[in-house]
Amino acid sequence: MTRRLLIACAACAAWVLSACSHQPPTPDWRMNAHGALERGVAAYLSGDTRVAELEFARSRAEVARTGRVDLVARAELVRCAAQWASLVDEPCAGFEPLRADAAPAEQAYADFLRGPVDAGRAALLPVQQHAIAASAATSASDLAAMQAMTDPVSRLVAAAVSLRSGRANATVVDLAVQTASDQGWRRPLLAWLGVARRLATEAGDLALAERLGRRIQLVLDGPATAR
């Protein structure tokens, strides 16, 4: 169950649904927490920080009603995955105070978002992230692993880890841009377009860098959210 829930952290709160599937009727707190967490992730990725903070706080309050520190920790990992998918390099502040009561797999996932994990702990990560966490990973293996992922948040998290590790090439970055663009996720799209423009500039492809700059401006000129 822990591994399924960690996978769902990257899949934006599906953990609540899996937890409820064999326990009808569903308690109100579960449905309330799931809905708020899902809306929080969507708002965050769309660039609406105010709504995201409200929904994340609402979700945490609902889960906290149970007194289950482990469940609150999992909810915080969902939030951290959304941040990392957007290249927001900040500590997983909501998770760290709960670390001591989190399961080893949850601790490993939190560490995976912040830096390399050893082979033993990498085995505790969601299966789809194993190739990304491997010490022998390359840009080619990262790209193949990302292409096999069906969940867009997981794919962006993998791309962010690849970038942090210095392995991500222009093709990996392009896939991250395409993933964020396909979902209409303004925050990660701007972040990954910025990376793509930097790589184009470093490669001396000024025409591509200019095109990417115009694309960034197009996103910036649009509203942060669609109401």
C-alpha cells in the first residue's frame, strides 16, 4: 500500500481513491481531502498560488482530523512533487516535521526529490522512478523512462531529477516542455521553457532561443488561471 500511495503522490492525490476503494462507505474527510488536494495541485501547476495554498491547507486540515501523521506526510509529498515538477527548488517544508513518523518509502521519496538516494533506498521508490534514480542512469535512459510514463506529474518530476543530476539534454527538456504544454500547466511550462532557452543559447542557436523567448512571453501575457 505504501508504494501505491507514493506512486499516487506523483499522480496528484489518487491515493485517496485507492484507499477508499475497499472501504465503503467513504468517510467525508477522505473525499474532502482528496478534492482539496487535487484542486490544490491543479491550481499550483496553473500558477494560482493563492488558491493552491488555500486548497492545500484545507486538504491537510481534513487529513489531520484522523490524527494520522503518515497520511498527512503523504499529502505533503503530493504538494512537494508538484513543486519539483515546476523546478521550484525548495525544501519539502510540510513533510520534514513529519519525517520521523513517515514510512521508509515516504522518506526515500522525499529525499529523491531533493537529491540522489543510494541503491537500497532507490528500491523503495515508485517503480516508474527506478530508472531515473539509478546510479548508472544516462540522458538516454532518462528519456526512455520518461516516455514510458503515463502520468504527466511523474514525468516532470523525472525530468527535474535528470536536470538536477546534470544528465538532461535538450531532448529530455523538450519532452518536459511538451508535457507541461499539453496539460496547460503554466508554472512548469514557464520553468521548462526557460531551461530550453538557456540550452539553446549555450548551444549558439540564437534563432531557437528567440523563438522560445517569444513563446515564454506568450505564456506570460496570458492569465495565470482560466476562470
